[in-house]
Amino acid sequence: MAARQFIEARYLIETPLDPEKVAGIMAGEQSSGTFVKVANETEELKERAAAVVLSVDEIEPLAEPSLYSAYLERRHAHAPYRRAHVRVAYPVENVGRNLPTLASIVAGNLYDLGEVTGLKLLSIDLPAAYRQSYEMPRLGIGGTRASTGAEGRPLFGTILKPNVGMSAQETAGLVASLCEAGVDFIKDDEICANPVHAPLAERVPAVMREVRAYRDRTCRNVMVAFNVTDETDAMRRHAELVEREGGSCVMASLNWCGLSATETLRRSTPLAVHGHRNGYGAFGRHPALGFGFDAYQALYRLAGIDHMHVHGIGGKFSDPAEEVEHAARRCLAPLSADSGIDDRVMPVFSSGQWAATLHRAMEAADSEDFMFLAGGGILAHPLGPEAGVESLRQAYEAILQDKTLEEHAANHPALAAALAFYGARG
């Protein structure tokens, strides 16, 4: 008989009760148990289907609760609010190959348990065979590099700005200028998908005419991530249009499409799926609630994405540098360490990025296998978008030559202008 397989989830919990007891409640709630014993809950069934608490490791308590619980108020609970890292193993047989149900089991009602004043799903560890039953990246890192011809360095890209409002023809004109400027990658903004002023049915053909013309003339392919975020059937139709027009990438707002739609999109297209995590702060920003990035990226990588946004260091968002670093390196590691497959995804640094933030992105990734997207960092460059792209390349040269940006800028006008312009804005 084959050995049983388990999905291991790790949590941070906060409770005024005994954490060992609460961990047992969590395991029961998410497997065979409920709040009282029921007639059909036999020992044999529990042996086969019950989740198992692997460990409960307490850390420093808090004097005040992170979240309110009416359940605990009725029981006159009080400090200390004990915190613990809890590991729970769930039988694979309870899930099968079912991504939404996997998410429901490792998370689900746990956030609503009255016994906790904080609960965060930190990570999910998967058996190798179970990981292999799900979707893989179609392009991943190697395929993305092959498609763009960008080898041995980060991919430099941008986001179409203004965010919304341009017509299909205006967008195509901007894309043409960005191709000429030398970018490797261009993406729609996350809030520009299928607007009335530039519907995908018009925008995709218009943009791809410019991309194909540039490709035919230079033998250089610029990857454009069209935002196909929509209801599931519409996303499939949008991706088919991009493929017919010779495109190589589509983008989805993961949190608002969800796991099922993302997985369906992956199955239905050979194109790269660019995973945008806008809204992740609602899931991960609170230290005692939601999803840690480890858990979050595991679920969406099972859906088969090729690229994953990790925000940026020194940019406009709230993430501390160590969280961005961890996110980038997690994307660059196999999802299941013993699977023997390369299912790494390309981390995407964005949000307030420009030439001076590139060195921290390289340190964070500890690799050149990442995308570095600068929207305003290219399109607002005082000498124009071409100089914006050139400033990134010159910053990269400075890093390779172990020079400061200021030293390298002395003989490189694009970088000098970037330092003067963006640096003055903090």
C-alpha cells in the first residue's frame, strides 16, 4: 500500500485560550470534525480523514487582542493573548486535485473561529507527486527569456501610462515608441482591461500590428502582457485573440479572477500568464490576519502562472525590503523542493521603480532572473522614454562595474538626468 500523503500548512495563531486546544479545533474544523461529535464520526473515519496537528510552538504573547471576537467576549476571555506557530497536516485524499477546495481546507472557516483573535496562513508544503498533478508554467523563466531574447540580465519593462483613457490607436502609438526605446516587456495597467474607450477587440490588433512590424524589422520580440481580467469565458476569448494576433502574454488580476478562473485561463492558452497581485495587501498586510506570501504564491503557482508581482524596494508601496526580498526568492525556488521539476516563476519588481532602485532588486533576487518594470521611471524620464530605458541599462552597467550611480552618471547623460529628476522626488 502506498504511503499516505499530507499537505502541511503552517499558521500563526493568537488566542487567550490554550494554543494546543485551539490547534486541535482548527484541525477538526478543516477535516472530519465539527463543534460536537456526530454519529458517523467513527474511529476508522477519523484515522482515514482527520487532520493531524504536527506542532505548536508558542512565541511572545500580547497584552491586547489583534482582532475582536464576540465569542471570546461572551466567555469573558482576557489577556494574555498567546501566540503560536502551528503546523497541521491534511490528508491529500480529502482534497484530490481541486485547487479551490485546497484553499478552502487550508484556510476557509479558520479565519472565523471564535477562539482566535488572530490567524494567518503562513505557508503550504506539498508532496512532490501532488504538486505535479497541477498546472505548470508554460513559459516560466526560460521561455520568457527565449521569447524576448533577453539573456544574462534582468528584463527591463514598463507599464502603459496613463493608466486609463487612451484610445486603442493612442495605446498602439505608445507601444510603438516603447518598442523603439528598447524595452523587453510592456504591460497594461491593472485597471485597464476592456474599457469602452479602448476595448481589447480593438486594442489587441492595433498594438500587435506595431509589435509585429517592429519584430519583422529588428528580429526582436517585445512581450506585451494584455490585461484580460474578466469573467472566465471572456478571459479565454481575449487570450485567443492575443494568440491569433501573434502575442506572447496575457495578464490577470489574480485576486479578482480567483484561483479557478486563473487555472482555466492557464489550461486554455499557450501564452505566458502574467500574475498581477493587486489587492494583495488586503490578504497579507495585517501581521495577524490573512495569507503570508509563501502560502499565497503556492496557490497561484499551482494555477500555472509564469510571472508573479512582488512589488518593489524603495517604491511607493508599504512592503518592507525583507518581505520583497523573500517574495522574489520564493518565486525563484521550486514550489516543492523534492519534485525534481523546474516550476520557478519570474518575479516582477514594480511600483515606483527607476534606475536607483535597480541595485536593491538585484540584491533581493540574488539573481538576474527577474523583471524590472518602471512605469513613470521610463515614461516620465525628462529626456524621453528611450533615455528612461537607457538609464536602467546604465544603472545595470554601474552595478556590474562596481561603481556608484553618481560615478557612472558622470559620462552617461540618461542616468545623470534620472538621478537629478527622480532623486529630487525622494
